[in-house]
Amino acid sequence: MFHDYYLRGIDRDTVRAALLAAGLTVEYIEGDAPVRVPAEGVNLSTIGTIYEGGEWDADGNVVTAPTAVPGWHVNLRLERELSAGELAALGDLVVTPEPGTPYRVWA
């Protein structure tokens, strides 16, 4: 059984920092650059900015530009529930209630 969580933060860096603080990602140095990856047993699907609406003509030209939904969005999947410490580190990033029609779902 999987436990899915939908996360939304102000921006990419805020979400990345919370995931690292929660221990859901780990950081290591590769060459001279830091690299972050999901921790063992953690699956992340980074969506980023979500756009709604928009209209295009038959040639694919934008007639009405889509609008950005506020925030940086990430889906999180675990084989267990989040611990109290992880929830505390994530703070208000966990979207509650879950979206009725998520932008992206796990296959």
C-alpha cells in the first residue's frame, strides 16, 4: 500500500529545503557540486509550476496565455505514512485536503 502526498510551497527552494530538513531527500557532493536525491524508499515527482487555461489557434499560436497556479508543486509517495517529525519539517507544504483532480498522479 502506498501513501501519496501532494506538496505545494512558495517556490522551488522552499520545497527543496523542507524535503531535506524532513530527511526525505539527501545531499551529497559529486565533483564540486552538491546533488540532492530522494532518500531510500521516497519517490518524488516534481511538477513545478502548474498552469491553467489558455487558448491556442489552429497553428498553435497563443491566443490567450495560460495562468500560473501559485506555488511550486511536488508529489510524494511512500510505502509508509509520514512520521510526526517529517510532517513537522514539511509544515504547511502538505496540501490538505488532497486535490480532487490532481495535475499528475502515480501510475
